[in-house]
Amino acid sequence: MSNETNALAQIHRQIMWNRLIAVVEEQAQIMIRTAFSTTVREAGDLSAGIFDLHGRMIAQAVTGTPGHVNSMAESVGHFLKKFPTTVMRPGDHYITNDPWLGTGHLHDLTVVTPAFHDGQIVGLLANTAHVIDIGGLGMGPDGRSVFEEGMYIPIVRCFEQGKPNETFFDFIRAGSRLPVELEGDIYSLCACNDAAVHRLSEMMGEFEMTSLDPLAQFIFDSSRRATLAEIAKIPRGSFDNEIFSDGYDEPVRLSARMTILEDAIEVDFTGTSGLSPRGINVPPAYCRAYSCFGIKCVVAPEVPNNWASLEPFRMKIPEGCILNAPHPYPVSVRHVTGHLLPDLMMGCLHQVVPDRVTAEGSSSLWNPPLKGGSSVSGQARGNRPVVGDFEIITFNSGGTGARPGSDGLNATAFPSGVRTMPVEATENVAPIIIWRKELKPDSGGAGHTRGGTGQIMEIATKGDLEYAVNASFDRIAHAPKGREGGLEGGNGVVTLKTGKKLRAKGFQVIPDGDRLILELPGGGGMGDPTTRDPAMVALDVRDGLVSVENARTLYKVAVTAEGVVDSVATTTLRG
Amino acid sequence: MPSARLAVDIGGTFTDLALEHDGRLTTVKVLTTPSAPEQGVMTGVATILRQSGVAVGDIALVIHGTTLATNAVIERKGARTALITTEGFRDVLAMGNESRYDQYDLNIQLPEPLVPRHLRLPVAERLDNTGKVLTPLDEAGLRALIPILQREQVESIAIGFLHAFVNPVHERRAAALLAEALPDVPVSLSSDVSPEMREWERFSTTAANAYVQPMMARYLRRLESDLRAQGLVAPLFLMMSGGGLTTIETACRFPIRLVESGPAGGAIFSAFVARQCGLDNVLSFDMGGTTAKICLIDDGKPQTARTFEVARVGRFRKGSGLPLRIPVIEMVEIGAGGGSIAHVDAMGRIGVGPESAGADPGPACYCNGGTRPAVTDANLSLGRYDPTRFAGGTMRLDPAASHDALLAHVGARLGLPAEMAALGVVEMVDENMANAARVHAIESGKTHDNRTLIAFGGGGPVHGCRVAEKIGIRRVLIPSGAGVGSAIGFLRAPVAYEVVRSLYQRFSSFDVAGVNGLLNAMRDEAAASVSLGSFGAPVTETRIAYMRYVGQGHEIPVPLPARDLIEADVGLIRAAYDREYTRFYDRPVPGSDVEIMSYAVVVTTVVSDAAPMPTAPTGGADATPVERRPVRDTVTGAVSDWAIFDRSALSGGARIVGPAIVAEDETSTLIGPGWTASLNGLGYIEMVRESV
């Protein structure tokens, strides 16, 4: 009988683990449904999780984006340092947007809420969300310190035993261009934690639990064992890689030495460029988050995220490098640099498990913050009209790197998990016309498998009146590289329609009568392009994604524009 | 005067028929004939007429639902389709929302668009968001596409231009030009099929409509003529995904509205049962062989939505299918059915589904080649089924095969005996379904407080009690006829049509006359469609505005009065919005302007309401079991002798105290410990959980 009891206990632990993930998934869904910021509701830029009393993450919602997920996992410990569990009361909520204690820039709010059951504190719920406006310069690289980038919220109690801290909310409302949305978002973050606290208590009642610790230990043990088993499949050794980002006004080198140990993977970022005077610097938690994400996608994608499954991935980030920005360096668009880290990690892993990584991709999102009207052009005067006031940001992606067994994804976000907005919706909220948004031929890096193609956008205001872009684009001077003989993806291009080249980063004006052209990068190819199945090349040519010339010169396939392969000529070309 | 009504539901494996005549119901299941589905239908019709003794001339109405359109999209067996679209936007179908539905899977595959790039043909034209022409339609450029369409042997054409839902002038002109040159090729316009904002969803819906249109039109005409050849003179109606019926003419124009009509029938069946029994808050739980479908039913009406995903490539993952923007009954479908296969993951956790053994080879106990354990194997291993009585005794199950499969694939990996592995599998699948139901309620802004779970399908009655316990629901109802619920649901559906249009408005500048003009035109369109099949029956009209705070991501539906609006209404509508918003999100946002994105008008015939439920005899004695059998309880793990009852032998008012099982031909109803069951006045099994 005791065997059966043990068996039942084992099954119940599994069911409870499953339920705990459901609790945090409900937490994330409530946030999506109630948040005001379109970045949360439409784009899905958020995360949610539950932590033990030592600040270790036990479970995390499947819904969410990697930068938030892994850096939030570190954040709760900082809250506990300032507010130990002994001072926390039911109905309290704690908040920060400190880039160094949260998820890397002021636009991300993190809220932590103690969970009580039967009068005892049993755990902590946390979530993170990207809000639309936090005052300051707004999203963009131009700030020279974090003080210019927006309102700074240290870790404070925003609700005390269910009562809002009105002084805090007064400051919040006064400091944002969108006070209603910001306040609404904070209420929504607190409300979704409240719901999870309630659901957790129900669960503990149903399973007759008095503490989360035994369940947490079971989850940690199972996850660590599974992660270590996956690490053990990777041959030992140290592997170096470097990639370059365009930087603000000079290139940035990202260097890594990855060492695969028996029970851990360590990454040392020595050799990485120093800090930038502009907001492309990366706080260390964000560096760890995206590096860890890149490794985990390759090594142990099936293991759920928690303290134990993330712990074996350890980062050593030298002081003074751009990946370890100290306060008060500017960090607003840290994602432009940080999104390249999975490519950097996969370049190391490629040397040891080449059939499990992808080629480099476009990686950094191309999110142009656009703005027009009197703040750009002043008042209309005489016969010079000025476009109506607007501020808007759109999310767009280039191509992902080719995979070992399949082509990269065309115009798809990776590593970011965000979604784009429909053009029709964008044109309804701002006086702009997007004249073109479609795939860019010949931008996917040639290879045995092809890199995902980038895209071209042509953006104007109604009537082609003057407006401005706060550029934060990358992969213009440094195109995504291929692997195994695969070629580079197409690099990014930023120009005016009349031909003038624009800078990759910073505030720039598109004059009357002109339009902004964005050509987003394509992903790198994988493997020798002359080994690609000619039928696949022919399909790409017929679809207009690869030109007849590139088919001939890069893939060595003779094919007509209609996709008819000349096999004899192809054999000759391929020798 | 003919009065019988016949419903036909074509599913993947079976075609179900239900015939209602003189207050009696006859049901029949025949095999689906995929290559020519009308053959299976004709076999079924002949069978059901013979069994019921009804003459073909007595049939007054035929209602039909089918998965054919869905299957054509899933299996990519539709027409060779081209999309004519705005220059600069050739790749809307391929780019979607530029996201991945799985964050960690590097090898993720996204769904291929129904129209390949070389058949997505751009033409110069452009409107702005108000419908103003920025670039006129390039008619010469359009004519130049005609030889390409001919050379590529295109069988169906979709036209999708930006902002065409505001002003269809270019789409209509393009259609006219194409019709001159290609009179035999059907054309679907985005401004007709799905006239709403958001180009990806609209073009995707239009392309899917064009893709299934030729095949569905041919099939429906064939079916109609076969039925006529059998002497059937009754009109033929089609079940739509939104829960209403429509005529064959409308179905041939907008066949995309027929997807998922089977599950919609199931939800209507549940809603009817809810009305019969006077239940205001219901969770409909339909568990079949491959999936479980969950639907919230409040005040006797299934929850509806305007978007749906078809042909998900990522194993039921949200975001992995093609979006359709059509009126649908809102359901969550998860990969949890009797055939769902159990496994153990890298963390040593039991997982169930979404992979399914289906009907072939089926669970291991079918002894038909399946070696991996399915949910049915786990149920059998726990003692929940009589192996000699499965599917009315037509199929003998082998408990030893279940035992071996459970031990080999689950037990051995976790150090559990087969019976405990079975317990783990069943608990996990119940947990998954309960979690899906909880999250669905949250997404809908609702709770499960005081709901009744109505369980049907082959697996619903077996799992209903435990799923209810996990959600916190204390009442479960198992209606009769649960095996052909969808077909019965068809008989309860009204003739209805929903028209949706976008007209962007802010409250600060509300155009009363403009909105009235639009809503009245929408009403006329919906009423015209319904009048084809209502034969003068009384109709009702519902008007809804989809509204949100300026800049917010999601709209909420707010009812409007079904008449011309006057200026004084504007403030009332705004107040109604604040009320609805508070209901969803707890508090309104002071000081924010509100925008209206679109409107819906539904015209529907009035369905004669369910007759009041006869009172069940009270004080009935405890029912007598036909046998006792050892069954393992999934909560305690203990084995004890459970009483087994035969449903056909139960009489009204009979009372059963759990644990017990009520067996019938198509399924078994499990009454867990702590639950008490009785037959209500309609013969449905009603289970109540005692307070704990």
C-alpha cells in the first residue's frame, strides 16, 4: 500500500506543477485582457511568474517574451532586499522600473505581490510589462543618461494592504504623456497578481498544502536534472565567437567565450566593446536574459523556465563593457544590441552542435518611432501646411537565419516574441500612409537552406508633409552572417525616397515631398548554396523571392522567371 | 402537411442524422464517404426513413452541416486560387503578424498561405483610411493580369485591396473587369466576404472563401439534386459557424461561413438543453475521440466571436493557423480526447495529447495495431468500462493490451504500476481540460461560479465529474442523445444572418445619420438573406457596436437599440459602454474618448422556445445496480466495488449515490464519490456534488 501512496504522491506533485503553470498563465492572460498599453495587449510584450520566499522563480507563464522572462527572474531578489517578507502584508504591491533591478529600460514596469494562504506568506507573484509612455525623451537612442530617458521609479510600495499609495500615483500621473494609460496599466499589473494570489490559495487548499517549498523543490530537482541531462549531450570545450553591431556612431564588438562544463554552460564576454554615450547600452540582467534564451533554445528548449533550469547558464560580463552598463548610462533601446546576443551564442554552439543552431538573423526589431506636427515642424505658416500632430511606433521584423533542416522565416520576429500591427489600424490612428510593406527579393542569404527574407517599407504622411523618425536600426553595416558556407543575408538600408542615406540611429527629419524607405535585413543562409535542391530554387524564382541572376550566380541553377529549370545547363553550372 | 425535420452532420469519420417527427426523435450514424460525401448522406437518409417509418414527402426541412470546407483547407484540396491585391502589399498573407507561436522552438513551421506568392498579383490602386482614392485603379495593369490568370489555370479569384471595407469601389470595378474576361471563374471580394479592418484577417478570410468556393458549390448542388431525385421537396438549409442557418444560395457565395458547423451544432445542442432545464450559466463540454471542445453558454445563448483560426499546424497552438474573420460560436478546442496518446517528457512528467491514435489504429485496447497508451486505455485500466459492452458491444476491448501499453510507455519510466500510470494519465488529461476551461473564462471576462457543466460526446460523461471538481463546478448534466449532439443541435438552430461592417467613429464626433444609414443597409442585407428561408416566420433584429477606448487593443460588444438612433442615444450608448467595460475590466477609465470600430446586425427567426421541463417523479427509490465491479478512484487511488447501472433501465426520479457508473451504448457516465445523481423530468442524468 505504501508503494501506492508513493505513486499517488508522485502523480499529485505532477498535477500540482501543471496547476501552478496554469495559475501563472491565468495571471498573464488577465494582464493581456486588462492592460492599456498596446505593447502588452497587441504585441504581447510581457511576462508573469511565481517565486518562492527566497526569490527563486518556480514557474512562469508560457505567454511572454524572453527578455522579460529571464530578467524578471532576477528582479524579485532585489525587491526582497529592500522589502523582506517579514514586512510584507496581504494586499501589498511593490513596483519598479529601475533598469538595473528590473528588465533593462524605464519602459518596463515590474510588480511584485506577496501571496498569503491561511494567514501565512507562502510565495511571491511577479510580472513585467512594457508600457507606452514613461515621460522623458521617449523610446529612442538619443538620451545621454538614464535621467533623460524618463521617469525613474525606485522599488516602492504602490499599494499598501489594498490601498493605493496616492502620492506615488500623483507622481506617476504627472510624469507621463499618457497618465490615464500608465495608471491603468499599473492597476492592471496589480490586479492580475491579485487574481493569481487568490488562485494560488485555492490551489493550496485543494491540495492541502501549507507551504510551496516541497513542490518548489520537486520542480527544481526535476528541472535541474533535465537541464543537466541536456547539457551532458553537448561535447565539452570552450568556443569563441564575435559579432558586430552597427552601434550609434561606431561599430560595437560583441565577444563571447562559451565553456561547456559537465554541469553548466559558462559565457565570458571579455573582449566586448566599451560603453556608448547613447542609449544602446545593455544592463547586465538583460544581457544574461537574452544570452540564456539563445543557449536554451538550442540546448534545452523543452525544459520550462524556472530558477533551477536557468541556473546552469552562467554569464561573466566584464565591468565597463556595453553589456554591463552601470547606472546612469542611457539604456532606452538596449534591445537593439541585446537582440543580437542569441546570434552570438549560437555562433559558439555552432562549433559543437552545428546541426542544432540557426544562421544569424535580422534579430534586432525595426521599430521606427514616428512623430510629426508642430513638435517637428512648428506651426503652419503662410502657404506651408504642417501635418496633424502624431506620435506612433510600429513593430517590424526582417528575416530569421536559415535552419539546418528548413529555410529561415521571412519577416518574422526572433528572438523577440512581439507581434506587428495591421497597416489599416496604423493608418487609422495617425495621418500616415504606408505605401509599401512587402518581402524584399534576394535579401534571404543563399544557402543549402535559405535565410528568411527581409522586407521593404515605404512610409509617408498624408500629403507627403514633413515628419521625423527616431531611428534605432541595426544590421546595416554588419549583415547577418551565414554558416557552413551559407551566404550573408541582405543588410538593412535606411534612405529617403529621393535617395539620400539616413543614419541608422538617432532623430532625423523626412522633408516635405519625401518618404522614408526602410529595407529590413534578411537572415543568413546555411550550407553551400550550390547544394540546394534546384526545385526549391525554382520555386523561389517563380515566387520572385530569388532573382534569375542570383539563382544562376549563387545557387548555380539555370532557371527561367517562371520557375522552369534547365537541368542540363544546371549540371554544367554546378560542375 | 409535411412536418418532419431532418438534420445531417458530416464529420470526419461518421455522418450523423437526426429526424424529428411527431415529437419523436430518430438518430442514425453511417460512415462518411469522403470522395463523394453525398453518397453517405443518401445512405443515411434511406436508413433513417426506414427506421422511423417517415415518408420522404413528410420531410418539411433538411438542415445540413459539414466539415468539408474545413477539411479542404486543412488538406489543401481547394481550388487553384489567385489573390489580386494592392501594389506594395503582395505578402500580407505570408507575413501575417510577423510572430512565432512558440518562443523556444527554433524549427517552428508557420502555416503556408492558401495562395502562393506567384499567384498573389499586385495592381496599382490605393485608398486612404477614409476611403478616399489616393491612386486610381490601374485598369490597364489589371487587364494585363488576365493572361497570367489564364496561363496559370486559376479556378477561383480573391480580390483584397487596402481599406476596401470602407469603400469597395476598386474591388467592384476590378471584379467587373475580370468577369468580362473570365466569366466562369468565381470572384470573392474582401469587401463582401469580411468587410472589416485588419488586412491580414480580411485577405486571409477572402482567400479561404475563394479557395473552397468552387468545390463547395459543386458539392452542395450535387447533394441538392440527389435529394430531389429521391423525391425530397423540402428546402435545404446549411448550418453556419455562427450558429444560424442559411440558404444554399448564400452558402454557395460565402462557403467559408460553413467551417466548424459541426461543433457549432454541439454548442447549440447544449444551449437548448440549458434552456430546457432552466440553466442560466453553463459550461458546454464536448469530448470526442481527438479533441475536447469547451464553450460558455449564458442565458441560453452560446458565446460568439468574430475570429477563428483554421488548420492549425502547431498542434492546436493559438496563432499557428490561418485567421478567419467570420461570425463564429466561440469555442476552445484542445487536443484531449479518448484517442489522445500519453507520454512522459524530459522532466519525468506525464503528458497527454495532442497526438491522437484516432479511430485507426485507435487506442491499444482496440487491438488494431495501436501500441501506445491512449486515454481510453487508461479509463479501461481503471475499470471504468466494461470491455464487452464498448460501442454497444460491437467492439471488444482488451484490458491486457491497455495494461502493457501503459506500463511500457508511462509506468516503466516513472516506476509506477500500470494501474497507477493509468490514474496519472486520466488525472493529467482532466487537469488539462479544467485548466483550458479556466483560462477561457478569463479570456471571456467571465467566471465559473454557479455554472452547470453539460457533458456530451463519447468522453464527456466519463470525465465530466472530475473536470467539474477541478474547476469548482458542483452540478453536471448528461443529456440523452449525447452521441449525435451536433445533429440534434442543427434542429434547434434559427435561420439567421449576421452582417458586420466597419465604420470608424469617435464619440466626440458621432455621425448619427451616417450610422443609421449604414445600420439600415446592413439590416436590409441580413433580412434579405433570412427571408429566403424564413417563409414569413417572425424575425428579430439585434444591433451591436464594437467599441473601445481610443488606442486600446481589444473592442467589446455593446448592444444598440434596433431602430434609428437619435442624438439623445449617443450619451446612452456611451454610458452602456462604460457599464460593459466595467463588467469586463472592473473599472472604467475617466476622461478617455471612445471609438467605434465596427457594427454587427443579426436578423434571426424566432425559435419556439423549449417546452417547460416535466417535473421528475420525486422521492424515487434508489436505483438498482445491474452489477458491481472494482474501479479505481482517481482522487484517492483506492480500488473498491462500484455499482454499475444500465441507463435504459433507469426510471424517472431514480437516485444514485456515487461512486457509480451508468452504462449505455455510446458512453458511460461516471458518478464520482461525493456526487449524487438522479434522472430529471427529461430523462437527463443530473449530478450534484455534496458540500465538502
